[in-house]
Amino acid sequence: MTRRRGICCALIAAVLFGAGMPLIKLGFSAFDPLLLSAFLNLGAALGVALVTRIPWGLGALTTRCNRLPFAGSAVCGGVLAPVLLVWGIAHTPGSAAALLLNLEAPFTTLIAWFFFREKIGLRFVLGLGMVTTGGVLVSINGGSGPGQAVAGLAIAASCLCWAIDNNCTARLKEVRPAQFSLWKGVISGLFLLVLCGGLRIPLPGTPALGKALLLGAFCSGLPLIAFVSAIQCLGAGRAIAFFASAPFVGAALSVALLGDPVTPRLLLAAVLMVLGVAALLTEPHPRLETAG
């Protein structure tokens, strides 16, 4: 039952998060990446607060064993990753940007294996190899020159930051997912907002800010609660395997909403990533110790 619940949570998180990728490119191209990241985080916190009605207290996040993992999660996953992702999305086609998010899976699993000794099998390694190869093809899709390559590197760096975030999250003890999601959004969002003020980045109109908060609530806050629940049930390496369907949701919506061209190279990359994710999902899952 715990494993089934974890899989369901990871897939819900994947659909909601994947839908956010083309929506960022479609409606927020005029936003500064720092400012948009700030409001996405604040919107995520607001969504968590409204949906769960969780008490506004740090609770177990302040215990000695949780302080460092929570700080690593907030810095890497709440500050660095969103800024890198938003900037990368603005400078690369939405479908390519979405597929590149598959790199989060190999990064997460390699960190979990190397630093925390989570077990992985041969099928898992082959799957990660196919996902990574697809990511390389996506990064050079269309031959758009060094600009797209740099944007691809920015998205890859955001995946590395989220991989660190995932493994930090898996180390948290006795922390409720909603509590973690709420305070991660508040702390990282306020930090980025203060930074924007220091850099004198102008604010857009109130309707645009409202839309950014809504996007953060539905495509960041709710997915984060579901994904943290999945990590606590499955472990970081396994949860990210199921969450790896998010890029395909984003890529499909990018083609439908943004009119991105479907090139042979993009199709080949998508096929490799589908096969890679299938290998990740069908590997036998040993019983894992969880963070919760």
C-alpha cells in the first residue's frame, strides 16, 4: 500500500509540474527570471497553506538532524533550480526544455547511489543512459547555435540542483510534506523577492503577479507536496523514476500550445527517453528505508 501510494503521488506531481513548463513560456516571457521564480515559490506556499490548512510552524524542520538537509533543499531546489530553469525556458523551445528535465532522474539516482548507497540495478543504469543520451540530442536539436546550448546547460544545471534537493529531502526525519513545502516556498520566495528589490527589478501589473501566484500554487506547490510524499514512501531514486514522466507531459503540451516543430532529432530523443523511463519503471524495487 505504501509503494502504491508513493507511485500515485509521484505521477500526480509529474502531471502538474510538467504542465507548468509550457505555461511559463506561453504567459510569462516578459517576467525577469528572478522575479518569476520568487512569485512561483510564494504561490507554491500559498497553495499549500490554502489546500492543507497546515499550522504556520516550522515544527520538525528545526530539529538538529533536519536543519542541514532543509537548508540544502531550500537553496538548491527553492532558489537556484527555479531561476536556472526559468532562464533556460526563455531561451530554448518549450518541447526541448521539457524533455531536458529528464536529466533530473540520472542526477538524482547517481547522487543517491554514490553518497547514500541506495541500490540500483543494471536495468536502472541502462535506463539512465538512454535518458541522458536523449538529453544530449535535445540540447543540440535544431542547430540553434550557442544560445540554445547555453540554455540547455542552464536547464541541466537546474536538474542537478533539484537532484541535490531530492536527496536532501529524502534525509528529512518526521517532517510532514505540507509543512516542508510551505516553508520551503516561503523562505526561498522571500529571499528571491528581497534580491529582486536589491537589484531594482520592476514589478509587472497586479494581474500578471496574480497569474504567477496561481501558476506557483498549481504547478509547484501541489506537485511538491505530492512529490515529497512519494520520496518518503519510495526513496529519492525510485520516486524520481516515476516523476520522470513530467517532461513528456510538458513536451506534448509545448507542441500543442506553442506550436513547437517536431523534428526527427527531437522524436529520436523522445523515443530514447521513453525507453529509458520504461527501464526505470520496470526495474525490481527492493524494500527501501524512507525519510519519513
